[in-house]
Amino acid sequence: MDRIFYLLRRLLLAIPTFIGITLVCFALTRILPGGPVEMRLLRMRGIGEGGAAIAAEAQAGAAITADQRQALNAKFGFDKPFLVQYATWLIRDRMGLAMTSYDFPNRTAWDLISSRFPISLWFGITGFFLAYLVCIPLGIAKALHHGTRFDALSSLVVFIGYAIPSFALAMLLRTALCGTVDGLWDLFPLGGFESATASQLPFWQRLADRARHMTLPVACYMAGSFAVLTLLMKNAALDQISSDYVRTVLAKGASFRRAVWHHALRNSLIPIATGLGSILTLFFAGSVIIETIFEIPGMGQLSLTALVRRDYAVFMALLSLTASLQLIGNLISDICYMIIDPRIHFNR
């Protein structure tokens, strides 16, 4: 019962936390300069349209009156009190998902998000499971061979991957393996999620084409968390292998392999469980830098475009979904703790 009450408290605590996050960010969108009203005024003056505006349009836009500016504020709902705006966004507009995009008048924020979500989902699921499928066995292997040549060489590779920023690794791999420089390998496409003609290919060929497009971005996705997860798993496994209960199991005649895989492994996974809750946000959010470098039309690129173009309707909808998933992910991490280690109590 203590665990159930703890989870209920965490669930109830998530509500004011969500309101606090979104309220602060919502306030920033209203007070920062260069908002959607200013962007619309610049377009009316012919500024920011790639230099295609003519002087007559600029002169006409410069004559915008206070009444026209007030009309724009009313159109975007900025003429109402702040708390009324926030309540409308939270309740009537369903956390912004039902709001119409400022840049795409005929599409809601949810329409834009749902069109990009499957792409980021592919990268999120693939990167997450590959990271854990590789890091957990590698961390255990490094713990079992601690101090050996294998441990030293694998640590060198891990630390190199950790030291290189993901955007630098992405540009390096793109330059070296995508045929952008004469004499280097042309093994992977420059970018995109799949080829333009992929929809006409048979299922397995389309899957192979998508795998070629995903290889380099997924490698960059994994680079940052790969070293952390591997070393976390190794250190946790070393602590458990040297503990008293493992020595007791060995003293009773069990093999070392059984002591590690059937007893130490479960407790070694406790630190790893912390990151399991982030799986939801990884599936959803995407990576802004990686998606921009590899020209992937996913959630990360959408959030960057919305922020640059001051499309706060889409940006706040993305923020509300990401915050919700992160709070749910934290709850999932607590549940994983309870499943992995029944000794954990939450009565305080």
C-alpha cells in the first residue's frame, strides 16, 4: 500500500509541476520581443520574404496603424488578460493541440505534430533499444574483464564517442561516408528519412532503404548516451559482483556465471532504470541538431522551425506534450525501481 500511495502522490504532484512548467514558458512567449504579431508586421512590410518584396509593398506596410496592430493582437488572442489566455490555451485549446498554426492557417498544431511523429518515433525506438541492447552486455563484459586489454580498448572507444559532440560526429560521418569529398566512401545517403521513390519499393527493399538512411543519424543519437550507460552498467556490476551475497552464492557451489547473470544482474540494473522513464520523450522529441544536419523531417526540426518563425502555437503544443511525457516517464522510472528491487520502500 505504501508504494501505491507513493505513486498516487507522484501522480498528483505532476499536475502542479506541469502547470508551473507551461505557465512560465507561456509567459515567456508573451513578453519576449519578436513575437507572432511582430513577425506578421514584418511580412506585411515585405521584410523576411527572401528579398522578393518591392518598395511599394514596404511603404504600404510601414503605414500600419495602431488599430491594425490591435486587430492582429485580437486575432492571436493577445488582447485578453494573461491568465485568461493561459486558461484558454490549457482547456479550450487542449494544451495548444487544437490551436491553429500561425504559419499554416489551415492546419492545427496537432496536425503538424502527428505528421512528424512517426519519423521521430522510428529514430527514438531504434536508438533507445540499440543503446540498451549494446550497453548492458558491454558493461557486464567490461566488469567481468576489468583491467584487461579488452576493458582498456573498449573504454578508449567509449570515451572517444563521449568526447565528440553529437553535431560534430554527425558532420564528420556525413562528410566521410556520404561521398561529399572525393576519395572518401559513398556508403550512405546525404540525408532524409527514405528515398523519394521508397513508397514504390517492395516492403523489404523499402525497409533496407530506410535502414541506410537511419544508420548515421541513429549512431549519432546513441553516441551521447552510449558511454554513460556502458560505464554506469560496468560500475554497478562491479559493485554487485564484489558484494557479500554474490560471495555467498559462490560459497554454496553455484558457478560464477550463474552468480552474475541470475543474481548480480538484477541489482546492477537499478541505476540503469533511471533512464527507462526517458524512453517516452526520446520517442517523441527527436534531436534538433541531428535532424537538421541530416535533413530529417521529424519533431526536432519542427520544434526548431516553430521557434525560429515564432509559431508559438506549435511550439507550446510540443512543449506541453514533452513535459507531460517526461513527468509520466519519471513515474515509469519509479515503477521500474519497484520491479527490479523489491527492497525499496516509499513510506517516507
